[in-house]
Amino acid sequence: MRFFERLADRIDAADSVVSVGLDPDPDRIPEHLRDRDLPRWAFNRRIIDATHEHAAAFKPNAAFYEDPDGWRALAETIAYAHGKDVPVLLDAKRADIGNTARQYAKLLDPDDGGPTADAITANPYLGRDSLEPFLSKADRGVFVLCRTSNPGGADLQDLELASGEAVYERVAALADLWNERGNVGLVVGATTPDELEAVREQVPDLPFLVPGVGAQGGDAEAAVEYGLADGVGLVNSSRGIIFAGEKGGAGDAGEDFDRAAGQAAKRLKERLNEYR
């Protein structure tokens, strides 16, 4: 079964399009978990237990795992999420030339022995050949960066080309062409709802990963209205869910941090479902 088919089944089962971002910043992990063998895994396990019933997917960001213990924590996290029947989208924004891209694509290869995600985010800046090792895995999803949620995204993505279209619009058009195996989606932020709408009009059939709802204050209604293709897509919140229990500052969530995360995930699910 292809990734977006599996995702559709999960969305139906959980009645949710929420993607829970698993970004375990070591400085924000509660004190009582920091002496564990793998604090990031200990944190993620509690978050997964508390949020999985509200999650269409989990989205760990590779930046929080890029050290030996981190990769071990990521492997445990992915396996545990799969045990809860929740797909995992690795937010790695990978792409490169030739053999390097093929090495990056092993993150999607279950035969490699390392962490194996169901989908990945990828950077289109180097063009089609840099993404082919990801695109060639027909059962895995590839979310191509299109219009990101950070303010600086406009520096390049909004530039007008000679054709009159913006760079992000060209990326959307190319991603549509690259979707030969039905495994391509786009990353389009909820912080730019007008552009989110414009991309949806341009590519009606591609599912979106919509970041920026939560701590970044993105438009939840627009995220649902324009982020889903035939009901399939993801709306992500990371810090707004996993650190919902922080009271006075980083790392002070206390021992019931997971309960607060579960409540935050449920609230976001219910909020998004109002617009589905």
C-alpha cells in the first residue's frame, strides 16, 4: 500500500489530520527524564502514549536526533509509533546529488537497518535528479518544500520569474509533474493563507503538509480548507503540543507533561475538525 493510502486510512481511523511534531529539544525535556539512558526516547514515548489517538502522523525533525544517541532514540521512536499504527514523516529536508542523495534515501529503506520513516520532507532546490532516489520509492511519501512557514521564506520563494509566476508556484508545478508514482506532497505553511490557497488551486490533487499552526499562529481554517486533497493531508503542530505543559519556562513541564500534550493534541484535532 502506498503512503498516501495508508495515511488516508489513518486519518479515517483517528478522525484527525493532526501531525504531532516530535522535536525533543534537550533544554526543554523535563528534568526528571534527563538522567535516562535515552532522554529523547523517554520523552517521545510518553508523548506518543498521550497523543497517538489524536494523531494522523508523527513528524520527528531530524535536527533533534543527529548524534549517536539521537539516532538510537529516533529508531526507537519510529518503531514505537508504528506499534501504535501511526505513520511517521521524517522532517529532514534532504536532497543532494548522485550518491549522496541515494544515501539520504536510505532513511526510507526498511532493509538498511536504521530508522525507517514512511515519508520524508525534501528540498527541491537541486532539481529532479536530486529527489529521484526518494521519488523512486513508490510506497514512501515525499513532501517537497514549496512555501514554508518561516518569515524568511519570502526571500526566495516569492520571487517572480520571467514567466510571471513565483518561485513557489514553479515548485508546485514541478512537484505535480514529479508525482508519477502518486507519492508526492507539498509543504505549504499556514502562516501564508493566501499563498496556501493559490497553491491548492494550482495543484488540486497533491496532499499538503501544513506547518505553522500552533506556536507560529498559522490559520487553522485555511490549513484544513486548502491543505487537504480529497480529505488527505496533514496539519502539524510541534511545540504547541509537546511542550504544552510548560508553565514558567523551558523544561518546567513537570511529571504530567504528557497529559498536557494529550489535551493539546485533542484540542487541535477538534479545532481542525470543525473545518473538515
